[in-house]
Amino acid sequence: MTSIDAKTRLPQAYRRLTVATGIDSLGTGASAAAVPLLAVTVTADPRLVSLVATAAYLPWLLLALPAGALADRHDRATLMWRAQAGQAVLAGAAAVLIACGALSLPVLVVAAFGLGAGDVVCGTAAQAILPELVPAPLLPRANGRQQAVTTVTGQFAGPPAGSLLFGVTAALPFGLDAVSFAVAAALVARLPKKPRPAAGRAGIRDGLAWLWRHRLLRTLALLLGVNTFCGQLANATLVLLATQVLHVGARGYGLLLAGAALGSVLGGLVNTRVVARIGQRRALLTALAANAVAFTGIGLSPDAVLLGIFLAANGFVTTLWNIVTVGLRQQLVPPSLLGRVAGVYRMVGWGLIPLGTLTGGLVAHALGLRAPYLVAGAVRGAALLVALPVLVRTAASAAPGTAR
């Protein structure tokens, strides 16, 4: 019995990574709630507010490919802690500037871009390193726990803490972010090192070619691109919908974000079993359909309570999508290509986020603050219908190492 338990217990290195991820996410969640609140104090124009979110995600369009190549060429743990150390310095500098009253909107945009660049390097390496730390049969459980820990700290605990600290003084959430990055970097630096063979100049092209040949993952990457575009189109002005339409204060806004996080936490805890019970294909289709419904419900919510319920539902099914799709990439992509394919996948999947934030600001400015969620729900529903034939044919028969 002891030997069986040992085989099914997640390794110590994974547990260290999970602790580091949770600490990192706590500070990031605090600053994520504080950034839009800080932007609103500078301007009420939804186009300018959305510009800050655009800057935070623009690195996924510009840097995802080279970050993926780096993750296959160098030790992944080293890339992670160095990126986190750089983010600690940047967040600390932002806290000092805010405390001195010297952080203008352009400086906030630059800071958001720099922190986003660190997320690209660290996030790509983190997804690629997980199969090195965890046996393949335990990857679904490991991914589910990572999702739960990230959500608890980054969405459930971090945003309310950031909102409360922002109420004391605007610099505090960024100071917390700087400390969390530094502590996480120290933990990640102790992970096992695994030098990697050089990928060469053709490395990025190899990742592009592999993903393009795999029909299921290519479809999921394109679908993720549409979904994240719609997500940012809607969420870029959520702070304005909450504060100006539903008249929620800073603490209430943090609680709304916590409501979304609560759904994600529950998803991280139970969705591994949901996938095992209903299968990958049904889980994907359920997540995509429910996301479209949740976005529409958010846009039509008459009060903050119903808005919080739909945000929680969206968080739950988004976690379901993540567990399935991340697990598929880790199982289907050869280990030597995992970083590059992850970089390409996330560039395609997250590269439209900056455009989504800008579009959301324009839609909100032209049609009202509820319109972005209604538009996003309609587009996500249409994308599901287009992708449905491929998902039905391939998701149930995906096998490691195959290309479809």
C-alpha cells in the first residue's frame, strides 16, 4: 500500500513549484485589481482604461515565439526565476513611483508591458517544465491543482487584498507584487536543473510546423485566440461596468473578482473528475457553450449579485477548458518541442488579446458599457459552431504523438 501511495503522490519538486506559483499569483492578483482602479483615477475614458490592459497582454503577441524557443534551449527553471526577479524589480519601481505621485498613465502602460513580458517568459517555461517534474499519469491532477492554487491566490485572495490595500494607499498592492515575485523566484531557483540541447535557428519554425500539422491542437489554438479576444473585449471595461453602471465601490469590485475566482477554485478542485466522467470532447463542448451563455448573462445582469454569479460560472467552465487543453498539449507534443509549440500556441491563442482590449474600449464607448459582453457572447457562440465539426471528430480520438 505504501509503494502505491508513493507512486501516486505528486513529487516534492512539483509541490515547491506550486507554492511558488501561489505566492507569485497572490501578488499578481493584488496588482491586477489595483491597476484598473489606478487607471480610473487618471481617466474615465474607456479607451484609455483599455489601453493599460492592452499593454499588459501585448507581449504575448510580440514575445511568445522567442519565449518558446528559449524554453526549449535553456533550463526552464532558470528562465522562470530570472523573469520573476525582473518583475520584482519592475513592480518595486512602480510602487516607489506611485508613492511619490510620479506614476502617470504612460508610465503605467510601460510598467504593464514589462510585467506582461515577464509573464510570457515565466508562463511558457512553467507549462513546459511540468511534464519534467510530474509523471504522465499524474498530469491531469497536477494541472487541476495548479489551476486551483493559481485561482485561490491570484483571483480569490489577491484581488480583494489589492482592493483593500489600494484603499489604504495605491502603492501597497504593487509593493506586495514585488515581494511575491522575489519570494517565488527564490523558490523556483531551487527546482532541479535540466540543461537542454540547443534548438538552433530553425527551432521556432519547427514549433510552427508541428502545431500546424496537428489538426486538433491547431483548431484549439485558433479557438483560444477567438475566446481570449472576446474575453478581453468584454473584461477590459468590467471595472467601469461595475463602478459606473452598477455603482460598486473599490471593495465591491474586488469581491466581484473574488466571485469569479470562487468559480475557478471549484473548477480546479472538481473538473479533473468531471473530465474523467464525461470525457475530453464533452468537457470542451460544455465549457465553450457555457462560456458564451455566461458572457451574455454578465452583459444583461441587473445587479452586482447576478453579475457575480455569472462571473463565477464563467470561472468554473474556463478552468474546465484549461485543464483539458493544457493536458492535451502536454500529452501530445514531444518533450523536445513542448516549449516552442507552447509558445506558438499561446501566441495564436493570446496574441489577439491586445486587439480585444482596444476593441472593447471602442465598443463600450460607442454602444455602452454592457455591449462588450453581449458582443463577446455572440462571437464566442459563433466560433463554437464553426469549430464544432473538428472538435467532434478529433477530440475523442486524440492520442499522444499523432498528428491530425
